[in-house]
Amino acid sequence: MSDSYRQEVRDLALFAEMDMGNFEALMRGAYVQNFPPRIELITEGELPDFLHVVVSGSVDLFSTWNGRETSLATVRPVSTFILAATIRGAPYLMSARTLEKSRIVLLPSEDVRRLFDSDSVFARAIVTELSQCYRAIVKNTKDLKLRTSLERLANYLLRQRQRNGTDEFDLMMEKRRLASFLGMTPENLSRSFKGLEPFGVKVAGNHIVITDVADLMRFAKPSPLIDDDST
Amino acid sequence: MSDSYRQEVRDLALFAEMDMGNFEALMRGAYVQNFPPRIELITEGELPDFLHVVVSGSVDLFSTWNGRETSLATVRPVSTFILAATIRGAPYLMSARTLEKSRIVLLPSEDVRRLFDSDSVFARAIVTELSQCYRAIVKNTKDLKLRTSLERLANYLLRQRQRNGTDEFDLMMEKRRLASFLGMTPENLSRSFKGLEPFGVKVAGNHIVITDVADLMRFAKPSPLIDDDST
DNA sequence: TCGACGGCTTGACAATTATCAAGTGACTGC
DNA sequence: GCAGTCACTTGATAATTGTCAAGCCGTCGA
């Protein structure tokens, strides 16, 4: 494995503080793989062989039931996914597929679990990461249960504005996936974008301009307890 | 604190394996409190002072936004809640209220965080607990996004059947709260119960009889990746 | 250049879900 | 006992969301 990837993984909060010898051992068993777009990396129901780290590209976490499919999250560099399944040695609850050409570091689950047992610094880093993931999905559940689809879209746009630090930005994903992520159909997402025009949202393809932030916020009523990424 | 509560807390997976001296220290700072029904124990947005352990009674975790409210989970003895907020020292994302007369053990957050840093056995127990909570809420999100309300109710009833080990049981909560938990209105829950009659569900007040399990399963299509409590 | 493809949009319509209003029935306190 | 309360139910109606079909409009490759 090239040193640059090694360093990128080491820089993750999850691995940054762990014992260097343990980290080296973990990386010895690891390998990097390149995937083309739209490749299914893992399938829900299977047992975790590897902890995955996205080094470049992006990965969609999704789930299916009874012929329906929904997108649950997007993983962007540099971060891990399916940590909980790896730790528990329990079946994946989500499937994962690459969205674009992506480079993934694979860490054997066995090694991760063994280190989790022997390296208490690593164990603590895992707690931090897991509690972060847990809180993120709690916020997502609140978003889903307390808001209409129009309100979810409005707040999504405000969160993107916050991330980008500007009132003008491009959507980070296909609209069809955004629709799935927000829990609606592509058709309804189209109509919802129209529905936000009166509140100061201009849409041209993937390009969004928020012309009246105050007005949009008045409608969206964002809350730190749902929309803050950090806490 | 009485020895019986001390032992009940110790028996929790979260505390069972930790160093005895550390556990004793934790319990010295703890205290037990009795609450009447419908008392708000914590309010979302506040900072965690205590890790809560329900010893008897039951607690509703809920959240509000813009005048709406939704029930996210019910905590029954003996288990903890708001572990993630306590560990991160971040604001509660959910509020909690007693559903009935309840006895709660309060463990100062400071002590919990300190022990989490110094007792690696405890830290590992926390990882197990958190990953369990995380996976539970992922399942809940899939339930919400992939199923209609009728399907959610059908699968809920099958889960209760599994828990109780019998085709005849009482609902564990008020129907209004069940409705909120399942992401629907009380009116719709009423109609949904009616809608499940053709699939072998008989309802009389809080009492449920599943007269045709095979038929109900054919409709509900339960999946271990959504409906299994254990994995 | 052209046609095929795929994602997006639009309109008509249907299903699902929520809201409002009224009524039932069980329990409670005077 | 009896009125009052509250959860639950039911019906009518409205809002939201999904489905289906068709058309638009880029991109891409022949």
C-alpha cells in the first residue's frame, strides 16, 4: 500500500491516536482497491469481511425491501463505513455501491476486532465515531418524521449552503438519489424545487442559487438539533 | 442506594464486566429517584448531566419541531438511555418523559466520561451498546422509508408476537403513542387496524389476536434486516 | 449529424395520509 | 349517580405523496 494512502487513513480520527505498532499491523493486512462506478461493494445480509475506508470517489449506502430501494447515506473521502457491523460481527444492514470511480482501503474485520479488544485508545476512538454516527441518524429520523418533503428539501438546501459557505452551489448528487435520500420520488423532488421558488430558491440543472436566505429560513425553520452536522 | 438497585445496574451488559472498584466509585456518585407519570426527565437541547438507567416503570423518548411531536423509542427496565449524548458531552437530541411511575438511577455524566477514559473494559462495553443502538435505529429508518404505514403496523404486530411468544397479547403502550412511534396519526392507526382484519388480525381495545399468522406474514413480509431485535 | 439513451420534468390521476368534526365508551371525581 | 374527561373511533374532506405516461433535453457514440 502506498504511503500516501497509509497517511490518509492514519489521519482519520478513528486511527490517528492508536498505537503506531498496532496501526502498522493493521495496515499490513490491508489493501487498496480501485472500483469503477456503480459497483456493489457490499450487500445487506452478508457478514462483514472488511472495514471499508473511502479514500477517493464516493459510495452510496442503500437498502432494499420488497422491490423498493432507498438511499440512506453518501460516504465521501476520507471516512469509513459499516463500522457497527464490523465491530459486532453482525450482518450488514445496508448495501454499498460506488457512485463514481473510487479507491477503497479494505481492513480485515478480524484485525479490526482484535485491535479493538487490545488497543483501548482505538476502542475509544471507535466510541467517538459510533456516537457521531448514531446522532447523525437520530437527526435523520427526526427530519423524516417531523417534516414534510418540502420542508426536508428546504432544510437540505440550507445545510448545503452552510457546508459550501455560499448561497450559490451545485448539488453533490444526482437528483434521483437526492430524492431517495430525502424520502421522496424524483417526480416529487422536481415539483418541490418548483414549490421552493416563492421562498427564494432558483434551480438550473444541478446549480442552486438561494436568492433570499431569510425567506427560505423562515419557511424551513432549521434547528441545530436536526440540521447541525457537527454536534 | 439500595443494594438491589446496585445489583440491577451491575447486571447490565454495559457495567457487568467493568472493574469492580470503578463500578463502586461510579455508584457512590449515583442516586436513585422516583418519578410520577408524565414527568419530563430531560429536554432536547440541554447538556447531559447524567446517564439515566431505568430500573422500573418506562420512559418515552420523543422529539418536537415546529409544534409537531414524534415518539422515537420506549425505554424499559433495565436499560440506559442517552448514552451517546453523555459520551460526547453534546446536547440531547431527544426529550424523555416517564410514561408511568418510574424509578431512575442517575449516574453523573462527568464520572461516566472519566471512567470511559480510564477503564478500557467499560469503553468496550460502551462500543457494544452503541453499535446495538445504532443498528436498531438504522432498522427503524428502513422501516420508515421502505414501508407504508399499514406494512409498518403489520410488522410491528409480528415483532410483538415474536417477543411475547404467542399469537395473543396486549399492546405495550397507548395507541396514540404507538401511532406516533410508527409515524402515523391516531386516526390512521385505527383505520390501519381495521385494514389488517382481512389478514387475520383481531383487535379488542389493547388486546390483539393474530388468527392467521401465515396470512399476516404474507402481507407484512418481515425481514431479519429490519425486524430482528437481536442482530 | 443524427439517433438512442438516460435523467429530468410535467400533467393527469390514484393512493396514502392528515385534518377536522362528531360521536362512543370507559373511567374519575364530586 | 352523574357530569366531565380522555382516549379511541368513525366519517367526510383535504393535503400530501406516489404512479403512470409522455415529452424535453442534455450526452454520447455511430
